[in-house]
Amino acid sequence: MRSSPEQSPSTLRWDGGIDGCLWLLDQTLLPTEVREIECRSVDDVWNAIKRLSVRGAPAIGCAAAYGVVVGLHGMEHVPSADFAARLTDVCDYLASSRPTAVNLFWALDRMRRVAAELPADTNSSDRLARLLAEAHAITREDREMCAAIGRHGAALVPDGAGILTHCNAGGLATAGDGTALSVIFAAAAAGKRVRAYADETRPLLQGARLTAWELAQRSIPVTLICDSMAAIVMREGRVQLVVTGADRIAGNGDAANKIGTYSVALLAKAHGIPFYIAAPSSTFDLALASGAEIPIEERDSSEITHGFGRQTAPAGIDVYNPAFDVTPAELITGIITERGVIAPVTADNVRAMIGGAR
């Protein structure tokens, strides 16, 4: 683990060749400390995903892809059958870290497929090199998708707009400029005057700790609000559109995102404000007919009762702590993807835009 006080490090980066390591920005320490974690084992990567040192569906996918390479260290000269068995174990283990973010499974499936398609006589060292190249490709493509999402989304932003966002869907959640925040960054780069409103996003405060920090780092005007203030800033006319990310989108357009997103969508509908989801094609799970089939992660009760180490609830109290909720497609004005904007959000339109992408 090392600090980088002079310049903020990237969300994730690979250092070295097939025997190299993955460096992750430890997002649990932001905004007060900027520090990287060195991941030299698959356990390091699994734990970083599980404890939210790296979070955001696209970033989790990229980290998992590199985690496969890390997990295969020392396998360069073993028989191909042993290499394949270890690859299966590593992918299965990483898949158990978090259940909702579909990019995790998409990236692992892609790594499995690359290995399976190699000629049978490929030696293990070359297999590992090919897997590292695929992890690099996944990361590079994510940066490109973020840029394209920003371009498509910026066209939807009126000059002078107030933009409400929930949780963090910026560069900290991806390998690039983010999904929801890429829309804001691209609009600002196009010369539009924008102000972001960041929900603090309880219980782990990703909006307060991460989104507000990231926007301030990029000199985007940002106002931090409590989650419960979303309705009043809408009623006061401060917000002209809402843009959030997503961790999994079903075939009909229902979208799972950080808990509280559904509430924001309902408020936007009540106030006649457009509500957009920004997500790459890799976040769609067309095998699921609706959001009712999306698995929702439930996290430890201590995140609510002992937030950031201080007890704020009676001992022994019952706690319900789902990490995500599902926003129905009918509340979503459009889904901004790297391919274009899906609007209206229907199963047919999702299939027309995304079908075959995964």
C-alpha cells in the first residue's frame, strides 16, 4: 500500500508483465486520504471488491479481469490441464465477491472464453499473456465506452442545468470518466454551464465521499445534499435532470443501482424531471426478463448501526440493508449507452440497441 499525495492515482492500473500486479485506489479512505492498494494475490483482489475499496460495476469488471491474471501467478510452466483447473477456481472465487454488478460476471466470462478459444497446444505462459492482453482490452474498451456515453449524454443537458446524481458513477467507478459523471464532464467540456447536486448516498456516503470529491477535483460546481433533500431541490427548480449509473439492467430496461435510486426516480417523475440511467452495454443482462430477477446484495448491518466506526443505533436492533434497489423502466426517460440513447425504455428498444452486445 502506498500514498500518492502529489497527484491522484487512477482508479486501477496494472504494473508490469504477466508477473505484474494490480494497483487499486482505496476508495474507502476518500476523501481525506488518497492511497493505493497493491494486489499481488487473488485474495487481495477479492477482498478489495468485497470491502468496496474498488466499486462501481465497470471498475469491478476491470479489476476482476486483472484479478484472474494475478490469481494465475506461478502457473506459467504447468500443464494446460492444471492451468485450466486453476483458471476455473480463480474465476469462481472472484465471482463470489459481489452478486449484483453484472460487469463482474461479464468480465470473468470473457476471460474464460478467451482461454477456452486458444489452441490446445498453447503453453501456459502464452495463455497467461493472452489473458493479460484481454484484461488490458477490457479496461481500454471501458475508457472508450465512458467517452461515448459522455458524448451521447451531453446532448441531453440544457445549458445552465442543475443535474442531480446518486451514489458515484464517475471515474472512480470505471476505468475512464465514468458513466453518469461522464455526461456532466462532457457537457461542461462543450461549454455548457452546469451545476451538480450530489446525494450523500447513505449508508456508506459514496456521493459525499466520492462524487463530491471527484467533481471538485474536475472543477465542476457541485452542491452536496442529504438523500432526504432531493424532493425539495426538485420542487425549488434547482434540478432540470437526473442522471445515475447502474449495476445491472434487465432485458426490459429495469435498472438496479445503489439503494435510494428508486426513490429519486419516483421524485423525478412526480416533479416532471427527466430521469436518465447512464451505463455501457456490458451492464445489460438480457437473460433477465425484468428487474424482479436481479439478485440484490444485502450487506452487514454494522454499516447502518456503526457507520464509520461510531454506534448510531440501539444494540441488537433489527436491520435491513440492501445495497441496491431496482428502478422500473417506466420511470426511466432514457438509458444512455455508448451506442446511443434508448428511449423510450422498452424491451424491444433495449433489444434493438443492445442485442448481441454481450
